[in-house]
Amino acid sequence: MPRALITGITGQDGLYLSELLLSKGYEVYGLIRGQNNPKRELVEQTVPGVKLLTGDLMDFSSLLRALETAQPDEVYNLGAISFVAYSWENAHLTADVTGKGVLNILEAVRLYAHDDVSKVRFYQASSSEMFGKVQEVPQRETTLLWPRSPYGVAKVFGHYMTINYRESYGMHASSGILFNHESPRRGPEFVTRKISMAVARIKLGLQDYVTLGNLDAKRDWGYAGDYVEAMWRMLQQPEGDEYVVATGETHSIRDFLDRAFAHVGIEDWAPYVKQDPRFMRPAEVELLIGDPTKAHEKLGWERKVDFPQLVAMMVDNDLEEQRGLMAG
Ligand code: NDP
Ligand code: GDR
């Protein structure tokens, strides 16, 4: 039975990846931080097969302990401070967790493996935010990185550190440059879920409007359930490598609003959307669109859920959730 250790188990991707690996017969361990993590119950209910180990990406010895307990064949490093807007206000913390945390776990894997690094395969959750002020359209594995936020800068550090451990120590280490991926499990601070929740609540008469920032930014949005499959496929390759995982399509926040409101029968959303500079970023990533050719050709990966299906899935989920809350 293969064994996997996942950091960031309480997050959107941690849950989908756990489900995928459990369905493939893996023994799955998840690293959970904090003395009394409020999301522990969610993980225990959603993926009861996962064994939880306490640890933090900033606490090197906790990582080594988790590796020694889990004895994993595969390590998926999904843990991060992942909210870009928050990273300006907490730049040092973001650098420590999202950046240096990657070095901590890579080094812990190396020491745990006693230099026989071939016994553990490593996945790093890199991000399209590394492309920032994009230097090429669409963005691919070789596009020059130009991050625009402390989060993006920290991810660049983790990305190159992953490549460096592969080149220095021969580790089977891969970096998935994943473009935005969403789902009903997306945190409510991210724009897609903020919109799907607001649309559901507006439709049900529970909320009057939603306040957003820049509506013109464009993102390449896919479905998280599809993207964790690409992570797993990367670690089944003979060698570690870098892969862009994206849909190859881009849509603005306005496009997302159009679809989400239309899904509940509202064609003109202008009366329900306000803008506030508080949600604008000091430096914006205006356009992201990925070229997933390498992932298609080498991993045989294809997305299954398209943009209209994704928006509908998220709004339907929030309608159901809000109706459930209303019913008590
Ligand atoms: P989430 O924000 O949903 O989850 C982040 C996870 O990181 C949570 O489980 C959180 O745990 C954990 N975490 C935070 N701080 C620490 C720490 N100090 N030590 C250990 N764990 C910590 O992110 P997603 O699931 O959406 O994304 C997964 C990864 O993929 C992240 O690294 C993200 O940056 C990256 N990524 C995401 C993309 C996306 O569109 N979703 C695209 C590209 C990359 P807790 O519950 O304790 O806070
Ligand atoms: P992003 O996702 O920064 O791309 O990072 P987010 O949904 O936060 O922002 C997307 C775009 O929407 C604009 N926007 C708003 N964003 C938020 N959160 N709230 C608003 O009210 C709002 N109004 C407009 C933003 O300015 C931005 O242009 C996500 C995270 O999951 C990262 O961890 C991951 O690496 C990248 O995706 C790929």
C-alpha cells in the first residue's frame, strides 16, 4: 500500500487530493497545525480515512517527526499562506511559511531519507502568481517569472528550491505551476467563492449586494478536483519536472459575475455589485492564461469541468448550503 503525507490537509486541495489518494488505495497522512485547529472536524468528517499528524511548516522538527511516523513514498507540500491580498500585510509570515516552509520540508525529506532520496517523491504547489506581470502570453513552464506580491515572491523561492533539491541531491521533486482552481470548497475570501456565496444569498433575499475590488482582472479558472489529479500524475513520472496546469482559457471577474448571476435568473447584476478600493491590491496581476500542452502530452492530463460548469457547481452548492442554514 503506497503511503502519502500531505501538508495543507485542511485546505481546498488537501481535501480533494486526500479523496483521490484514498480512492487509489493509499494510506494518507495529513499534517495539521495548531493546538485546536477549527478545521480538524471538517477533515475528519470529509476524509475519515486520513491519519492526522500535528506539525507546522515553520517547525522543522515537527516535519521530521511527521515523516518518520508516516514513512511516506510521496510528499505533497500544499501548506501555505495562500491568500495573495493578505500577503502584503503579513509579508514576513508569508515568506516564512510559503517560502522558507518549502526549504524546511525539502530538507526534512533529505534528512529523513538519509541521502537515499530516491525513496521519497516530492510535490511542490507552485503557482501562476509567479508569472505576475506576465512576460509572455500564454504562460508556460519556460516563461520568465515576475511575481507581483509577497506571496508570489515566496512561491518563486519555493519553486527554485524544489528544482535545486532535484539538481543538487537527485531528489524526485516536481513543481506544479497551477493556475487558479476553484470549487465549492474554496475559501470564502477568494473572489469566486465570495461571488457564488453572495449570489446565492442575494437570490434568497439574505443579502443586498456584494463589495468587490478590481473587476477587470482575468484569470484562468479550473476545477480543483481536476487539478489534484495532475499533482498525482506528476509523481508517477520517471523523473521530477515542472508542469503548467491550466485550462488555456481566461475570463474576467465580470465574466464570472455574468455567469453566476445569470445562473439564478439575474441578467443585470449592476445593482447588486459595489466596488471598494479596500479590495484593490497594491500591485495587480492583470492577466493569467496558461498553456497546459506539456501536462497534456507528458501527463496525459485533461480538465473535465469547464468554466460554465464550474460557476454553476459553485452557485448551486451555495444555494443548497444557504437553504440548509435557513431551514435551521
Ligand atoms: P488553502 O488556503 O485552502 O489551504 C492552505 C493550507 O495551508 C491550509 O490547510 C492551511 O492550514 C495550511 N497552512 C497554513 N499555514 C501553515 C503552516 N504554517 N504550516 C502548515 N500548514 C499551513 O489553499 P489551497 O488548497 O487552495 O491551495 C493549496 C496550495 O496550492 C497552496 O500552497 C496554494 O498556495 C497553492 N496554489 C493554490 C492555487 C489555487 O488556485 N487554489 C493555485 C496555485 C497554487 P490551516 O487550516 O491550519 O490554516
Ligand atoms: P488570486 O485569487 O489572487 O488569483 O490567488 P483571488 O480569488 O483572491 O483573486 C482573483 C482576482 O480577483 C480580484 N478581485 C478580488 N479578489 C478577492 N479575493 N476579493 C475581492 O473582493 C476581489 N475583487 C476583485 C483580485 O484583485 C484578483 O485579480 C489565488 C490563490 O489561490 C493563490 O494561492 C493561488 O496561487 C492563485 O490563485 C493561482
